[in-house]
Amino acid sequence: MTVRVQRDDFDPGAEVDRLTKGKTSIGAVTSFVGFVRGDASAGEAMTLEHYPGMTERQLLAIEAEARTRWPIDDVMVIHRFGRLLPGDRIVLVAVASSHRAAAFSACEFLIDWLKTRAPFWKLEDGADGPHWVDAKDDDDERADRWTTGSR
Amino acid sequence: MKILYFAWLRSRIGTGEEDVSPPSDVDTVGKLIDWLKSRSPAHAEALSKASVIRAAVNQDYAGLDHAVSSSDEVAFFPPVTGGSA
């Protein structure tokens, strides 16, 4: 398990290689890479704030929850903070498992839960100055479906 | 007791961290919010909308009934908006 919260960019290919290196039990790796989307309505850039300590703690808890649900060999979560521009990578979730079904499901679960549990907040630049982005109900709904079993 | 504020709560209150010594009957998150509101008009305004505030005690999510004590780190923040897309 690797959890990193960092200001710097990351190389998804190199990180996946690091996850699988030397492990012959792995049959599948799925990865999710999230980017800053440059919407017409959004500002040019944003600043991502987080709660150091709690962020790592919550990411480890989310990973532990995933391990109770699927047979997982290893997990990597990297989340950036600080100033980010449209097109920048924000987050990497990669899951290694012996089979693809668990890798796909666990990866989707991890990003859905991360969005509602990991303590990050977006401050977007805007024409009228910076503003804090409100949480989205559909993010809660995406996370909730893992608890209600209503997929 | 160490209190932390994040995102717009920090902006509105004007500080991200403060050490406080509430009276001993302030023993839950909910009572702590009410007590903090009395510290300044900015605290009262920022902490007025309970429905859009989340709390953590010692870096785990906590409800209004969760116990707090003088050695705890208690954080208040809006619902989280990490990840992407």
C-alpha cells in the first residue's frame, strides 16, 4: 500500500511499474487518473487545500475497506494539493490484483469513496475572485451505492 | 484543545488554528460548536450553518454527539471536494 499526498506531479506509468515490479502474482492492474478540467464556467486555475495527517489517515482507511471487499495485491493512491491548472493531473488510484474483476471494481470504489471521505477542498479562480467549490450530491450518491448495493 | 478550520471556515473565521480551553461541560462536538460561536461574530457566522459543516476528532469524522476532551484535535470544515471529474 502506498499513499502519497504531494504538491508535485507524478508519472502514472512509472508509478504503475513501481506497483507491480517483482510481483508475479499480479494478473491485472487498473488505474484511474483524474485531471483538472478546464470548463468554460470555471476559472483558469485552482488551489487544492487538504488536512495534513487526516488525509493520509482517511486514504489508508479507504484502502483497508477496499481490502475487505476484494482480493487485492496492492494499492497506490497519489493525490496532489496546491496550485493546479486545467490539464494537470490531480489524483492517481491504481489497484493490482490477480484478476481483472477485482481490480476494476476496487479502483472505482476507491475513487468514489476518496471523493467523499478524503479531506480536500477546491478553491477555484473565477472572474469575481476565488471561490470555494461546493460538494456535489452526485458524488455522495456514487459513494453511497457501494453501501446500499444498488448498482 | 486544538481547533482547526479549513476552506471557507478558515477564511471566514480568520484563522486556521487556535488553542482553546472550553469549560468542562463542553464535552461533545455539538456543544463545542455552540461554545466556539461565542468567541467572535466571525465564529458565530461561520459556524451557524450546521448542515454544511463536517467535524473530525483526532482526524476521524465525528458527529455532533461525539465526545471531545482537552487533549483532542478537533477540526471543522465544509463537505470535501477532492479528486476530479
